Amino acid sequence: EILHYIEQALDTGTPQTFTFEHTYEEKINHYEARIAPIDQNEVMGIVRDVTDQIESEHTVKKTNENYRKLIELNPAPLALLRSKGEIIFINKSARKMLHISENTDLTGKTMLDFVQKAQLLTVKTAISQIMRGEYFERTNIFKMVTADGGNINVEANGSVITYNHELVVQLAMQDITSQVRRNNQRNRNNNQRSGNLLDLANYSIFVFDSNKNIILDCNSNMVELLGFNSKEDIVSKSIFAFSPNIQPNGILSKNTFNKIFEKLTPKTK
């Protein structure tokens, strides 16, 4: 083999590089040789010991293989992503969650291909922040699209790890679609019960968001008091839409309401 590279160097006039092994005292050592021509008949050989480098690369390769097997067997949906969301690897659980068949080639695909358009910027920003260490293990809920066009809600958190000598995002996911549905149904039921209670009251009542200055709900007495036909004429509007600019005492209606809300909010009454 050495003679072959010497002949190559002499024939081509260019340096030749190759690696070889040598066993000494039952230990395999690795070397890198560089053969450079001096003239038509002579070459110079430079040899360096690369055993530590080769063993380190072998250790990294073995570690990556073991890690890949570990996440493949993990029951939680897991994925490894590059900085732009490119999929390096996803495990069986993640494929099942996203309805991706085992034989589907994901080369060139990104996790963004499985995110609803309205949340693309949010996910891109999250991945970028994870890579910068600003988003470490922070949990968020994203709306995702399965391979067959279905919509699911996914709770995800990510962290940065080293894989194959590069920094990548390790993403852990959980399908919480059924949980979100239950919560939404519970909220609808609570709102309905709240609405029923409002309508049973003798007073005119409205529910108001003092931060956004928006009426969230009201009862039928309030609708009648203000002279409208339905709740829809009142809900989602500002309370200031139903008051004069200035109160009888000469104070702006907006200032009057703000003072009331400032007093009520800390006391939660």
C-alpha cells in the first residue's frame, strides 16, 4: 500500500495522503501518512499519530448510534432538528403522532411542513431562540398539521444538544388535542352556566375586561336597559360606546370608569 502511494506521488507529481494501522503490544494505533515527491525518484513521507482522533470519532459515532436507538425506543414523540427546522431524525412515536408512515423519506423536510401557517413565524422564532439558548426547555402549545391533513394541538419543549459534531435542537412533543377539546367544552359549559346565572339576576349586569376596555358578556336586563335587541349589540364593544364623553359632574367618562376599576381590581371585588 505504501509503495502504491509512493508510485502515485512520483507519477502525478502531487502529494498523496492515506491512513494505516499498526499493532504494538496488542494495541491498534492509527497513523496518517503524507507522501510528497521531491524529484523523479525520491519522495518525503510525513507520518503523524492520529489514534486519539480516530478513537474520539469512533466514540462520538458510537454515542450517537446509542442515543438514536434510545430516542427511537422512547414512547414520547421526539425529533432532532437543525437550526432552520430541518428534520435530522424523528422517532416512531413522532411519526405516529403526525401520521407519517415508517417508509416515508423525510430528507429535505422540516418540522415547519407540519405546522399550521398561522404559527410558522412563532415556531421559527422558537427554534431560533432554542439554538441561542434563550428558550431552553420552555413549554409551548402549537397547532400542527398531520401528514394526512388533520389538525392537532401539540405541547412541545426543546433544548440544544450536540449530535454528529453539530448543535441541534432536541424537541419533545405531546399530543394534547383531546385535552384542549375537553378544556374548550368545559369553558363553553362554564360560560353557559355563567350566562344563565346572569339572566336570573334582577340587576342589569355586564362582564368587563378593564385592560382592553371591552364588554365580554351581559344579561338580558342590561340589553333592555340600554335599549338594544340582543347581547350581540353590546358584547365586544367598549363600555365608553354607551356613555357620554363627559359625566354630569364635568369629569370625563373614561376617567370616571378608570378610577372605579383601579379601586376594584386590587380588591378583586
